[in-house]
Amino acid sequence: MALVLIAVADNFHFLRGKKRRDTVLICLSSDDVEDGRIQMNEVARNNLRVKLGDLVNVHQCLDIEYGQRVYLLPLDDSIEGLSRNIFDVYLKPYFLEGTHNQICSF
């Protein structure tokens, strides 16, 4: 018997991985992913401390809203040697293109 994962696209989902590590992700539906499986990027897998093929608990979150303001503060050692404007080069294209939304696919 196959487990069928029921998920609503473009909603927030609470995922719990190994050692009780958890995160909240925006998930999109995809026809390329089999039923009962999810596809997530490397950053999400590292946050959950899971590897390919590991089990992950998924729960839908209905009470989370989009944030109004985000503060991104770089570490001093991470910007050493960068002479360009960090906002224009790295952050602005990331948030304008919307590539940050697809983190997890069902």
C-alpha cells in the first residue's frame, strides 16, 4: 500500500527531520514527483539534517502569514574582499526573480 501525501500547493508546510530538526517551507505541486515523496533543495535538507531517501514528517500550517519585513545582516568575515554593492549584486535579484519560493515540491 502506497502512502498518498495530500498537500495544497503554494502553502506553508512544517517539516520535521532527524533529531527533531524542523523548518517551515513553501511547497509547490509538481507532476514530476511520485505520490508519497517530496523533492527539496539542498539547503532545506541540510537544515533538517536529512539525506536523500530519509523519512520526513510533513504537516500543513494554516496559521502562518507572509512576513512584512526581513532583516538580513551579514557577518563581517563573510563580506571581506567584496567591493561591489551587496544588495544590488546578491539580494535584489534573489527576491525580484522569486527563486526563493520553490523550496519543496510535492
